[in-house]
Amino acid sequence: MDTETLNNVLFVIRLGLVTILLWLLSRVFDLWQTARAKAADRDAYIQAIYAEIAFNTFDMGRFLQAEVPIEKIEALFENSSFIPHITDARHTEVYASRIGELHFVAGEGHQNTSLVGKLVRLYGELEKVTQQIEGLSKASFQTISPKGKTNTVKRIYKTCGVCQMLGEDILSEMELTFAHLNFSRIDRDDTKASVYSLNREELSSRLRELSSNLDRVNKK
């Protein structure tokens, strides 16, 4: 084989190797881009579900802080036509619309599957709160005794307490599992006075309104 032929062969071999190398590099880059996009999607979901849980947890705590003393509730139920008003403000859009991504909560390698179980239970308890609140408006609610009605409201408070406890636990675990996302919650010490003070004002206003309504009913 003469020198020119050898050089041509070597050129073809080099060209082939470079082509293969460039193909491999492009594949590695594509895989890196895909992994990066998946990681970004995962982090976006984790941030969204964290924010939703944080809101629901804070809202449960706010509701419980504004809890009306049971003796006052039972006294109000002495009026058979009285129906308590409790607003169901839970948020479940992220959880319900992206249920297929719930496995992301378990973290890398799915090492924290118990966290997924806690999250499912939380949303189950939130749904229970909704069902319990809706029960207050059913005709059957008016047929039970004042004590029975009071116990029904107490069960709502109890379920909300379970939701708050689960939410706090889940948020703490997520903050550890996804430390790279630097989660931070509203400082309860900073907001407690203003938020809870507002709740007491709203509560006092509502009780005054209820008392006024009861007076009008008694005068009829």
C-alpha cells in the first residue's frame, strides 16, 4: 500500500471516529437536556404542591385559632333554625390536576415513599372537612338535638386539627428532602398577632350578628 492510499484510509478512519464521537456527544447532550428538563418539571411540581399544602395548613390553623367556645355553640343551637356558616376555602388544584406526578414527592430514588402516603392522607382529610361542612346544610342536620349539632361541629374542628398536624409534618419533611429548593414558610410569629387579631374581630362581629338574628326570631 502506497503512502497516498494509506493516508486516504487513515483519513476515512479518522473521519469515521470523529463522526461517531460527535454523535455520541450529541446523544449525551440530548440526554442531559432531557434530564435537566425533567428535573425542572419535578422541582416546579414540588414547589407548587408545597405552596398548596402550606396554604391549607396555615388556613386550618387560622380556623382553629378562631374556634368558637363549645358552650357558645351549643347555646346558639338552642334555636332550632340556626345553621352555622363555615367557609370551605381549601385548595386542591395542584394535587387533583397533577396526581400522576405525585411520585416526585418521594424524592430522588423514591427513598421517601412514606411522605407520599402522608400527602394522600392529608388531601383525604381535607375532603372529609368539605363533606362535614356540607352536612351542616342538609335537612337531616336540623332534626338532631342541640348537643348532637354541637358534636357535629366539634368533629369538624377535630378533622381540621388532623389536617393542620399532617400539613406541618409534611412541610417539615419536604423542607429536608428538597433542601436545594430553599423552602421557607411565613413566619408565624410575625403574622400571628395581625392575622389572629383579625379573626377575633371577625368572630366578634359574627357573634353579634348571630345574637341580633336570634333576638329578632324570639320577638316574632
